[in-house]
Amino acid sequence: MNTGMNDPRQPRMTRGTFLKGALAAGGSVLLGACGGSSGDSGGGGSASTKAASHPPIGQEPGSLAILDYAGYESKPLWTSYRKEFPGKTPHWTFYNSDAEALSKTLGGYRGDVSHPCSGYVKSWADADLIEPWDTSLLTNFKDLNPGLLKRGQVDGKQYQIPSDWGYISLMYRPDKIDVDPSEVSWSMMFDSKKYPGRITWYDNPADMLFIAGYVIGADDPFNMSDEELDAAKAKFIEAKPNVRNFWNSQSGMQQDFASGNAWITYAWPSDWQQVSKKVKAEYSTPKEGRLAFDCGFSLFKGSKNYFHAHKYVDSWVSPESGEWLLNNFAYGSSNTAVDLDKVPKSLVDAFSLKDPSIIDDDTKVHVIRYNPRQAQYDKAWQEIKAA
């Protein structure tokens, strides 16, 4: 999940490729699937009103343009679409962060389907880049988790169809750092005087400043006041002289960690899965709580493939797709009808897949949400980097 554009011919390890190897973590990496749903339309509109204004599917080009993370183009995730429309293979443009995807689209990119996380959906909608889905066209809508659906709504309209979610946490080298797992804190990210040159920071203003917000005890890390933001910025500036680097290459960070150049970093479970093949690594549960993302699909405004887009997304959020997602990426699925009997018990137990409340427990998991002061956070981050 770097900040530079990735060559789509070289899929990398990202959120979308958090693989089965994470099972080796046992209970230390926890992902919960989502609870039951009998959904309403979320204000998405009815087929008689919205669909009637579009040409029938047979008159659409059918060549979907999808803006997404590398890894999410895996064919088993859209099997029913492939079977229904043989020869209609979508074209993917890959990105490495939500901020990059939004910036690329504001810069002129247009497609049919994007894959923003819920914290960014309002920004897309406010910029008039996307339009609500017609949820009556989605056969799997009734089985999607209502909590995730709500996070994808703006003004009561369903601008995002949830598909997947996962954790963000602190990863450290237990062979280098002696700490009681129950005492692990995000404050370790700023302990650079104790571990000079051994801490790396992800070059992402939102996530990193959210983390600092929890460390300083901000009332709402996702919407800090000027005073709180100044305090968070001061934490970074104080620690910065002894920090190894700001990383924007996930593979580079993993290499630094595995080689011993870095002992503490921001990480996704996929990072843990990769580096633990080479060295001891702990994917922690900070006492302030982990961060988490939940992502889904949005419909570009004015798409010429309106019905194809609905068909593709409906395929992606099916129980069959959710089962493959769990078995191969170990990600929580938005579909509550996934047959957990077809998922290894070790995975179900390790990730508490039968517990619908895991991701909603804000004392343990902080799901990244819309930040109305993102511009101020971006400015603060640039000041940190320039200090």
C-alpha cells in the first residue's frame, strides 16, 4: 500500500493480498466476520426509478473500468460475473492508498467502479464523483452487514457497497524489544530516543495522525482540534530526528524489518505474514486499540456501464466470493451468509468469525471514518516532514 503508483503487471503484497499464512499467528491476529442483516435499500432507489433512466444492459459497452488495489482483481472474487459475461473482462487501474485514488480521480480519471474505504466515501460523494447504487439490483444486498452498510451511506443514500475489512496495528521485533504484550502501546512509535534509527513511519498523514491522537488522548482522533493537532504534531517532531525513515514502499519496509534495520513499524497483517517467514515478529494489540479499515465499491457518476457495474459488485459480495476471500486473504467479508463450515475451523477460531461485535467494539478497534479536517491533517504532516 505504497503512495506511488504500482505497475499493474507486478501485483504486490497489500491489504488485498493478506494470505492464508496469517493463520500461523493463532489468536494474535484477530479478524471478525460480520453479523446478520436483512437490509433495507439504504436510500439507494428502486429499479423502476433509477434503472429505467439507463439503456438496457445489452446496449452497454460492457468493458468495465475499475479503480482498485492490486490483488482485488483475483478471478474467484467475481466468478458469477465472469460466467454471465464471458469475454467481458474488466480493465483495472491500481492505486496504493485511498488518498491516492481520490487525488487521481480529482485529477481527471474516470471509470465505472472504485473501491474506497468508508472513511473516504463522503469525500467522493461531496466532490460529485460517485452516485448512489440501486440496491434493488443487488441480489446479495439483503445479506450484507447492516453496520458496514451504514458506514457506506451519505445522507441516507448507499454510495458504497461494503465488501471487506481488516486491521492496522503496530508490529515489532520481540527478539529486540522486551515488552509485555499487554503493555504494548502506539506510543512505542515515538520512542525513538530509546530505539534510535529502529522505528519507521508510514508516510500517510491520516493514519499516522490518528495514531498520535490516541497517544495524546485526543477527544476524537478522527477530528482533532487545532490544539490537539498541534500536540500530535509535536510528538512527531520531537521523535523525528531519531526515526529511520518515512516509508512509502511496503516491500522496502518489510526488508528493513526483516534485516534488523527496523524494529517497530505501522503494519497490516500481510506485513506480519511476510516478515515472520524470516524473523520473529509480533502483530500487536496496542492498549489504545487497533485501527481498522472497511472498504467497498462505489459507482462512478455517469458510468456507461451502469448495469454491468451492479452485476460485477453483486458477484464480488456474494457468499461464494466471501468464502474465497476468507480462505485466501483471511479478510472479514461483508456477506453474512458465508458458510463458515467451508472455512477452516482454525481460521474461524483464530479470527473470531462467529463474533459479529468485534469490529464494532470501539474500546478495542477504531474503524477509520470520515475526517472533516483532512486538509488540516495534510498540512500538519507536511510541516512534520519539513521540520
